[in-house]
Amino acid sequence: MFAPVSHGRRGPRLPQLVLPRAVVRVVAPVAGVAAGAAGAAAIVAGAALVVAGLTAPAPVITTADSGTRILATFQPVAPAVTAAPTAVPTAAPTVAPTAAPTAAPTAAPAPAIAAVPYRYGGRAYTGLTVATDARIAAPFDGRVEVRLYQLVNGEIRTGANVASLPYFPYLYLRAADGRLLTLRPGAVTADSEILVADGASIAAGAPLVRVIGSGPSSWATFYDRTVTYQVMASLVSSSGNDLDAGALFR
């Protein structure tokens, strides 16, 4: 329904639309509903923008109000490309060179005959430590004499021939210049073996006696029980003076 037209100084006024009260009451709630729908749509669009902001970097938003809906346009962003990690080559471990084991030094073998100075009753002698099965050779040319002795009732005898007692040999080697070498090994058949005949003339290097046991010289039985040498040697000049017999066996 329209109100009548009025004429003023500035010309006629347009008629105004006058709605009945019943119509106004209907339009007002509808407008409120439309405004509420527009607000809800704006809230949903805002939430969508928050989610998009979490998943895509820097979105660009364009909105248009249509009265009942909000349109949001997002500019897609290409995902960042991450280069695959490149393995850094590691150098092979360096193995320290191992020193070749050195062989332990081998001890020099003990000499077959070892000479040790020995004195008894003011006279010079030489104790000979002799390995088993070693031979003593003549140190110079000469003539050999062989004598066998036994200890009978505390007395040193030759020619007693007591079968139950051991025989101890004495070997004498006399040189052309008068020197006399005497060797006194251990008991025959048990510790010594005579290799030369009595009265033989021999050259230097000829075997005289072989040691076959570890028993001591007859000197331990006749004179000094502390002696452990396998042979007791002595050397005198033609005038009877003591000489160094050890020099003949070193």
C-alpha cells in the first residue's frame, strides 16, 4: 500500500511503501535468520582458513559477500622439494702395520768341555766339566801310560784287583819336551771309557778317554768329596813346575 503523493517546494515526493504490521513481523525474523546464516558461514570459512594456514604456506584469500554465503579462493603453493641426502663417502680404516715377530735369541750351546782352575795342597789343577758322551783328545803328541787305582781300606792302591771296588783310571801323556799331562776321569765302565792303549805313541788330536756318565772324577773319592768335575787334569814341566792345564782345553 502506498501513501498519497505530496508536493513540496522541491517537487513531488515519491510515495512510500507502507507495510502492514503483520508483514513487518514476518520480514524481520527472516532478515535475522539470513544474517545468522551469513555469520555462521563466515565462522566456517575462518576455520577453513586456519586449517589451510596449517597445511599450506601463505594462502591468499579473496572473499565475496553474497548475503548468504562466503566464497574463499586459495592460491595453491607448490610443495617444497627436499633434495635426497647424499651419503658422504667414508675413508676405509687404516690398519697399522704389524711388526713381524722376532725370534727369541737362541742361547749358545754349552761347551762340551769347560775348564775351571782348582788348587789343592798348594798345587795347581784344572777341573774339567765334560758333557756325557764327549771325548777328550790329546792336546799334543806324546806317549801314553794307563794306570788303574782302587781305594782299599782308605788307601789308594794299584794292582789290588778287588772285584767289589771300582777302578779309577789315570792317563799320563808325556811330550818329547818333558811336559806331563795327567787326566783323572771317573770310574771305568760306569763313568768313563779308555780309548787308548797303554804304551801307545799318539799324535795330537787322538782320542784318549770318553765320558759316559755324570759321576765325578776319582779325585772326589781319593781327596775331596766336594768335587763335581768329571775329570781332574794337571800339567807339569819337565822340572816338575805347575803349568796351566786349562789352556789346553779352552
